[in-house]
Amino acid sequence: MRRGRGKLSPINWTLVLLAGIFQMLTLIFDQIVIQYEEELRKSNYEIITKSESRSAYLKMNNRVNDFLLAFENTVFLVSSSNFSEDKKKFYYFSNILDQTRLMEDILTDKMVIDGLSGRTIQAANTDNEKLDQKIFSFEEYFKRLIDDNHWLTEQFDKDNNFEIKYTDLEGNEKTVSALVTIKSFVEHNNNYLQDLLEAMAELGIKSSSDLDSLINTSSKVENRKQLLLLLGVSSQLLSLLCLLILFRRLLMINISLVGSKSRISK
């Protein structure tokens, strides 16, 4: 009898083992949950960043689209009216100012510029007299357009009736009025703003697709995290249950021993 008092029965040892196993499983599940939480933080940051970039692309897309529409309305208004040449120059020059502000806003929006990195524009190289075609980055070419617009603004401020003289490829001297020059500048800028509009649309669609993918991935990770939390709680409860059963069995053994002693003493 005395030899057996300090020993646990096989069932009690099994309960101790099970309690330890469930406790270890709880710790393992908790560690995996911590890893999932870190993954969720990164995913949420990417979702916020991608959402902001999509908003920036959509905002810039809407601005460019509104401007192109406003220019078409200006052309329709001017061409169907009997405005004087000075008034026509005023309408077209106001478009130049709007274009310049728009393109400057594009270059100051780092998120848009980062999205456009790697995209190129093929255009005439004005540094070359032959105007050979050259590949420019979006940022580089829009800086050129802005510089050209500033030059045109200076010419207009000095004399709103200025004339541009140049020599064509055949060696003939040509003279272009201020109205024709300003209108050609606006049309030239709009051609590349249309390229920007298409690029913004593509980037917006790609951002929406990436955002949907990130949200789906985050949702899957969140579901796995919740499942592991549930398994961790279940393992903890099972561990406690095994310990409760063990303590009950030990308590019953002690009660039976006390009862045996009392009977013997009597």
C-alpha cells in the first residue's frame, strides 16, 4: 500500500501526457497566429497603399478626361462662332495655362510618377534640327512640354501678336501667327495627354485587380487565423479538462486512503 502511494496509475500518466500535448498544441497554434498577424499587418499596409494609388490614378484620369472634354468644347465654341482673332487666342491660351498646371501636378504626384516609371513615349526630339523620333520616359517628356508651354507663355506676355518664323525642310522661310502657334501647342499637348489618359486607365485597372487579390489573400489569412485561435482555445480547454480529471482521480484516491485509515484505526 505504501509503495503505491507516490506512484501514478497508467491512466493518470496518460492524463498528464494528454494535458502536456494539448498545452504544447496551444503554444504552437499561438505562435502560428502571431505569424499570421504579422502577415496581416503587411497585407493591410499593402491594401492601403494600393488603394491610395488606385485613387490617385482615378483622380488623375478624371482630371485629364475633363480637360480633354473642355478643350473639345472650346474648339467647337471657337470654330462655330464669329469671335475676333484676339478672343480666339484668349480661349486657346487659357487651355495652355490649364494644361501647364495639369502637367505640373502630374510631375509633383510621386505616386503617379512611380506608376508611370518604365512607360515610354515616342516623340520628335526637338534638340535635333531633323526632329528625329526618340523614346522618352513619361516624366522626361512632360517636363519638356511644360518648358515649351512656359516659353510660349513668355512670348504671349511680351506680345500677344507675336509671329514665329522658321525654315522648313525644303529651305523655305515660313511665318506662323500667334493664333496658329497657340492652337498647335494645345493640340500637341492634348495628343500626349491622351496617352497619359490611356496609361492612367491601365494603371487604375491593374491597381483594382491587385487590390482585389490582396483583399482575397488577406481574407484567407484572417480565416486561417480565426481557425487557429479556435483550435488554440479548444486545446487549452482539453488540457484543463485532462488536469481536472487527473486532480479528481487523485482526490478520490486520497479520500479512499483516508477512509481506509479510519477503518483500520477503529
